[in-house]
Amino acid sequence: MAVDYTTHDGVAVITLNNPPVNGLGLSTRAGIVEGIERAQNDPAIKAIVLTGAGKAFSGGADITEFNTPKATQEPTLATVIKTVESSAKPVVAAIHSVAMGGGLELALGAHYRIAAPGAQIALPEVKLGILPGAGGTQRLPRAIGLEAALNMIVSGAPVMSQQLARSGLFDELAEGDLAEAALAFARKVGAKEGPHPKVRERKIEHPNAEGFIQFARNSVATLAKNFPAPLKCIDAVEAGVKNGFDKGLAVERECFVALVQTPESRALRHAFFGERAASKIPDVPADTPVREIRQVAVIGAGTMGGGIAMNFINAGIPVTLLETKQEALDRGLATIRKNYEASVKKGKLKPEALEERMALITPTLSYDDLKNADLIVEAVFEELGVKEQVFKRLDEVAKSGAILASNTSTLDVDKIAAFTRRPQDVVGMHFFSPANVMKLLEVVRGKETAKDVLATVMKLAKKIKKTAVVSGVCDGFIGNRMIEQYIRQALFMLEEGALPAQVDRAIEKFGFAMGPFRMSDLAGNDIGWAIRKRRYQEHPEMHYSKIADRLCETGRFGQKTGGGWYDYKAGDRTAYPSKLVDEMIVAHSKETNTQRRKIGDDEIVERLVFALVNEGAKILEEGIASKASDIDMVYLTGYGFPLYRGGPMLYADTVGLYNVERAIRRYASQPNGDAWQLAPRIAELAAQGRGFNG
Ligand code: 3HC
Ligand code: NAI
């Protein structure tokens, strides 16, 4: 049973009991209605307390039921709230920990609300691409005022209960035991004559509601580009302000039904569950014991090492930072300090916190100082020989049970593990640059990596606020292996007739934060060049356009050299199309006897995105990623794939794998078609009428 019913001396207590967060699924909803009716029919009961067991009052509607028959089956949440609101006996919502979405809407339907301090109160529906669909857009403005409510509804951000103490939302803030306080409160109001107050009957007071709503609409329109939900929230609130509660409720319902079916909402829900699913590894049970990480060491204080160290320091974990030379150490520390100073300047970090954070770093040139570290992350030069030296040394000094991680982006983690006598303790922790900012962490599982090492790193990733995705060992892991195919297509298209600005514009219009050429200029074209040179040796059969090599031969490595695919002016990151480069591209087509043609934006987007999808499908087939949503999380958090499209694999599902397959077969029959080897997984799923995500 998802709801418990108990009585306490004239008070009925209805306790939602649907772990983990008391989601308002069908059985919970039915249980609440049953409880309210039971209390009505029991003459001994004078008042009702509605509360939640475990770690939430309620996290809201059960998202897993969306777009299933259960979502609309009676009693719907609207029916539940109506039942609560029209109860002749007063209902007191006793709120603790979390009251979100439908959970808060349910509480707003009660006659009274009492909260424990420290509870997170939110209407986070916009984050799932929908709007509060059970009266939230109507009742919250009546409870806490138009401006405060609209802010909460449009941002979805949680507010702590104590901050709302005087807002009109709560009748009381319980400092001591919530259950006791709620019972006492219920007895008090149970002794009162009805009818009991209803939030729906309150008025929305605002000196210039219309003006404020217009102002809100203008600001939200720019901020919420590509996401339809926030503007719909304003429509629903406005309808209630202008035409009263019932009309407002009808508009809210209409908007909810429309939004829940949008691809944007599907994408946001996919990302919500994808993020949580990423931390679950099929053969590593949730109860796998983890190792304690109290102290971390980072080897190498360069671009990555410094950023990696900051992650741990920010989470309060002390870091020993090791370098080979004092100058390198000083340089690394100075960069970390500069980053914190910038945060202080922006008001993101309190000035006193700067020294506290710096004090958590112990700089050293000696491996002896690493012997207490529970985790050591290596971020030295990307050369196997250098990694060998470091890991052999770590094997000598690290304490038994310490986790040895490498931040390598291209080297074989199994080879690195084999430099030690403890390959079970070795794992890849592939951070993305800038490591203190980017959310993504690829956790690379070697063939011998122990399960508790993985479980520990996944747990630690949460602590340092990263989205961790497990990847098997392969060249480029999940993200870079896929991006290589994307870049390959981008280069072929230059040869066939496009120019860098056109390619970037098309994919940026699709929603990518940055097109491949602007991205490459930012990262440094020399990085891709080095990788291609290696490919020419290792995979001579693989065919690449040589146009990027021609560019690199002229020394145009990107922003750092003042020019790459684009021209740059000193102190200005704007990419200006380069006449010289464009001419070089046209000349290259001529040299390779390629007839240039006009390439449409649709083709550009298809070839770039389907190149990701095709390689992603191979990654799934090989078991490098355990599920399609892991791949999507890599692209959403590390590569600027548009969130409202949910990642490449979900996007492919939206287009339909039948269509993806046809497009890939078509490109395979055109010039440079050898780059398109259709992944069998796509054909299999398409034949079954399925997608990557079911
Ligand atoms: N429905 C179904 N499952 C939910 C859920 C929900 N509303 N909220 C959380 N869960 C699940 C998670 O998927 C996760 O499952 P797992 O253990 O199998 O991975 C589990 O609960 C725990 O979630 P977290 O790992 O996120 O736990 P935290 O303690 O870190 O956070 C939380 C708890 C703050 C409640 C967070 O889960 C959250 O923000 N949930 C979403 C809340 C939300 O968006 N509610 C609105 C729903 S839509 C709605 O109510 C529509 C209504 O207006 C009609
Ligand atoms: P970097 O050149 O900026 O820094 C490397 C640092 O390691 C230098 O400060 C150097 O002095 C130090 N170092 C070299 N040998 C050492 C040794 N034996 N002991 C201790 N310190 C030593 O390089 P970067 O960019 O930080 O890369 C480091 C690692 O991170 C590489 O494996 C790279 O592939 C990987 N990586 C880099 C990314 C990037 O965008 N730069 C992204 C993800 C991973």
C-alpha cells in the first residue's frame, strides 16, 4: 500500500509511503482519496494530517507514469486535490524535506500547512518541459503573491521553507518535532467551526498585475528560447489573474496536456532520468561497498590538473598537487588562485573562502607526500612513456587500496593499468576542459577495474557535482570517438562545397552551442592534427579529407595563433570568416578533383548528427556504453548538444531509426560514402520499429 492511515486521538494521519520520494502515482493517489473518505466517515475524527514517510513530503507526480494510461486514470491529481480541499474536516499538510511539483500542489489544496525548516519547496515542472498541472499556477500566486509565485514557477528553483515562513504559504513553521506539531495544530483547528480556509478563495493582490505579467513575458521570452513551457506558465497565471480561478485552471490544464507531448518535454525528462541512470552500472549493484576518499592527490598542475584539483577542493576534500619542477607548480597554483579570484569578483565566491580553498592544497615535488592519498588522479603529458614512469612510481608509493586514476583522453587505460601491480585499482577519470566548469566526467572502466573502485568513483563524482558516465576502453572513449566521425563529415563537406561559416551556422541553428570549426579553433587545430597523424599510421585504410592538414601546415592552429578556420583580432574571440582559408578550401577541392556543389543546411545537420548516431550505435553494440541514455548524457553535458533535443540517440529516435537508416544508406552511396558503415544495431532496431530508448 502506497499510503498509511493511522489515528491519533481524534486526528487521522494519512502518510504517503511510496519510496523513494512519495511520487503521486496511481496507487498513492487512490490511497489519499480513500484515507480522506475514511476520515470523513469516522465520527471520532475531527481533523486530518497529510504527510510523507521517509525522505520527502512528496516529489510530485510520478514522472514515470507520464504518457501512460495511469497518468490520466482516476483519481487524477486534480481529483485528489479537490477531495482534500472539499473535505468537511480540516486537512493539515505537514511538510518536510521536499515538497515539489504535484506534492506542493497537493499541500496547497489542504486547508492548512505546517512545515519543518530546511524543506525544499518548488514547482520544478518547467525543468521537465511542462507546467504545474494540478492547480499550482493558480494557487501559488494566491498563497505567496504574484511576483514571488511567478518567479518560482518560471524558474522551477527550490526555495527553503524557512524563507517562505512569512509568505502566506505556511500557517506555522515547526521548530521541534513536525509530527507532534502537526497533531497539536490539527487538534486546534479540528475544534474550530468550518468551513476551513481554501487557498483558491484568496485574492491575488498586485498594484499592476497586467504590467508585471507583460514584463515577465518579455524577459522569459528571451531566456527560454527553444523551451515552450515557461511562456505557457505565464499564460496560465495570467488567465487566473484576469478571469478567476476556474478559468485559470482550465487554461493550465490545456497547456499541461499540450506540453507533456512536446519533444522538448520528452527530451528534458529523458535527461532527468538519464542523469540518474548513468550512475547505475548493470553489473555493479547499488549496495557495492565504497572506499573512503578523504584525501586526493593530483599529478601535473597544467591545464587539466589545476581544474581537477579545484573540483575536490570545492567539495572540501584536501588535495596534494605534485609537479616535476617548482616553476610548473607555482604556475599551476597561480592559475588556480586566479580562477578563484575571478569567482570572487563575479560575486560567486565569498572573499574569505578564497584563502580557505587555497589552504586545502598542499603543493609538492615529492612522491613521498602521496602516501596518504585515497585517490590519485594523473594529468601529465599525453605520452605513454610519461604515464608509464608516473604509474610505476605511484605503484611504489601509493598506500594499499588507493585508487589510481588517469585523465588520459586517448591512451589505453588497460596499458596504463598494466604498469602497476594493482590493475584492479586503476580507472580512467576523463575530465573535460575547463575541468572545474564542465559537468561531464567519463569514468573509463578497464578490463580489471574493481567494482568497488567504480562504485567509489561514481559516488565521488556526485560529491564533486559531475555527471559521471561509464565508458569501456576504446580509442576516444564515448565522446571523442563519436566526435571524430562528426568532424570527419564536417571536413568532407568543406571539400564537397561548403565553407566553415556555413557548416557552423547550420549546426548552431540546430542548437549546438558551437559548430565544429569554431570549436576546433578554440581547442586548437593541432590537437586534431596529431590524432589524424596517428590514425594515418594505425588505420591507413581510413579515409580523411586532407583539408585540415593543409590548414595546420600553414600554422593556423586557431584562436591561440590568431587564426584557424577563421580570422581573429587580438583580444576578441569573434570568429571572422577568412577569405584566405575559404580560397584555400576551394583550391583544395580543385586539387582533389572534387566538383563543388551547394550543400543545404539540412544535409549539413543530418550528416553531422547521424555521424554521431551511427558511431553511438556501434559503441552500444560493443558494450562501450551500457545504454543509449549514457551516450546522450555525454553529449548533453560535455559537447554542447542542445538539451531540448535530448542528445543524439534520443534525437535519432525522434526522427525515427527507419529514416536514419535510409539517410545513412543514401550518404554511403555518395562521394566520401566509405565513411558511412551503417551500424547493424540501427538496421536491427529499425526493422523492429524500435528506437534506442525503447
Ligand atoms: N517521479 C518519479 N520518480 C522520481 C520523481 C518523480 N517525481 N522524483 C524523483 N524520482 C526518483 C528518481 O528517478 C530517483 O530514482 P532512482 O533511485 O531509481 O534513480 C529517485 O527518485 C531519487 O531521486 P534523486 O536521485 O534525484 O534523489 P535526491 O534526493 O537527490 O532528490 C528530488 C530528490 C529533489 C525529489 C529530486 O529527485 C527531484 O528534483 N525530483 C523531481 C521533482 C519534480 O520534478 N517534480 C515534479 C514532477 S511533475 C508534476 O508534479 C506534475 C504536476 O504538476 C501535475
Ligand atoms: P598540460 O601540458 O597543460 O599539463 C601537463 C602538466 O603535467 C605540466 O604542468 C607538466 O609539467 C606536468 N608533468 C609532466 N610530466 C610530469 C611528471 N612526470 N610528473 C608530474 N608532472 C608532470 O597538459 P593538459 O592539457 O593538462 O593534459 C594533461 C592530461 O589530460 C593529458 O593526458 C591529456 O590528454 C588529458 N586531457 C586534456 C584535455 C585538454 O583539453 N587539455 C582534456 C581531457 C584530458
